[in-house]
Amino acid sequence: MTSSKELLHQFTEQLHKVSSLESLSLLETEYLGRNGHINEALKNIRNVEATVRKEMGQEINQIKKSVTTDLLSKKLELMKEDGSK
């Protein structure tokens, strides 16, 4: 299982490589989709000790918020670039 920090790091690296709205949509699905990395991490929480579960859930939810915010920012940036062409 990938750690939360690694997950966020991988996402950030991939986000910087995105250059079109289509690839951004694919990245969004890869991380936030029904079978995406974040939902898989949330599903795997049940396999963690109860003492760590709450903290891990909060951490994953924070990453989910961060990913959502970053995707929206990138989408606005790409739309702005597309409109200026």
C-alpha cells in the first residue's frame, strides 16, 4: 500500500506534467474516481489497526481535499491558457 505522503507526491508530479484538459480529466479519474487511488486508500483503512485508523482517515481526507483543490486550480489555469490562444 502506498503511503499518503507518497500518494500526494506522485499526484503532484503527474499534475505538473499535465498540459491539456483531457489529460487533467484522466488524472482526476485516476485519483478521485470510483476505483481511484484515494478511494482505494480509504477502502484499505479497514485493514489498519483501530488506533491508527482515525488519524489515517483524516490524513487521506486532507489529501483528497488538496488533490481536489489542485485539480481545480490546474483546470482554471489550462482554461485561461486555452482562452488566450
